[in-house]
Amino acid sequence: MLKTIIFDCDGVMFESRNANRRYYNFLLAHFGYPEMDESELDFVHMHNVYDSVSHLFRNHPQTSEELVHKFRKDNSYRPFLKYMDMAPDLLEFLDKTSSTYNLAIATNRTDTMIPLLQEFDLGKYFGKVMTADNSRKPKPAADPLLEILEHFDCKVNEAIYIGDSSVDEETAENCGMRLIAYRNPTLKAAYYVENFLDILSLDPFKE
């Protein structure tokens, strides 16, 4: 029986590509470097901020990552939250499932996840939020999913993960958890959906 639903954030709960583009270009511009290309945007869209900074500044050794992170921490992500677009049926899905299932988040966001939940008044729905900062190891390691299972005293076959990227695919595989591929038919997944409300018609939600 399904007990726990775990959500990725970027690309699932929120379309954040525009926000990520603006945020990381803001970091690059501060240090005098050109904007990201599309492949770099693809990378930062899937990875945590530490890996993203390493990737973006890999060709700029004259700027230390420590300096970039100091600037990042001194400048809030909040101005970029307005560029985040919440999935149109997310709230309805949360309202329909939160009284029946444990809800949790496993994301590679760091200190921006809680402000994002606060901005959109979503924190009340989630009993556990795992980020790249508070997990033993970030995705694609299985640790964020395993720590959620531990928190809810839940077995892996009693949970399901909603993701949209190859990192989510790898994370689910590493944990042995079923994956719902959200708007990405190229992933190896148990189920494929285009909208949140479509999830309610899947077999695990009929048990």
C-alpha cells in the first residue's frame, strides 16, 4: 500500500528554468563573466548549487568558489522567486493527497527551498524536506529518499518519487524506488504523467 509521495522541486512542483537562468547569470555577471549557454543551463537546472558553481566557474580559476559562495550567501535568492511558476494543478493535488499520504520533498536545492515554500505557502503540506544541505549525500545518491523513508518509518515499496530529470531517475534507481516521470517520456520510470492530477489515476493510488 502506498504511504508516502516524494516530490522533486525544479521542473516538477515549479517550472524554475527562467529563475535559474537569471540567478546563475547574476552570479556570473557579478564576477565579470558571460552568461551561461544552454548546456550550462541544463546542468544547473538538475544539480545542486555547489556542483553548479563548480561547473560554471570551471574555466575561471582566477575566481575561487569560496568567493562565489560568499557572494551568493550575502545576496538572497528571494528576488528570483518571482520568476518561479508553480505547476497549475499542484495545489489541488496537494489538497487531495495530504490527508491520505505522507508528503515529502527531495531536491538538490539548498538554502532556497524553505524560502520558496514560504513564498507560496506550501510548507504546511510537507512532513519532511530533504535538500542538498541537510541530506547525508545529495541526489543522485539515494540518501535523501532513504532519510525520508526513515522519518516516516516507511518501506521503499510503500513510497513513490515524482521527478523529471536524469538525476531523479538515477536517484530512484539507487534507492530501488518507483519513479513517476513528470513530463519527460525519455526517463526510465514506472509511470509517466503530464499533469499532477493524472497521477491520481495511476494504479498505486487506487489501492
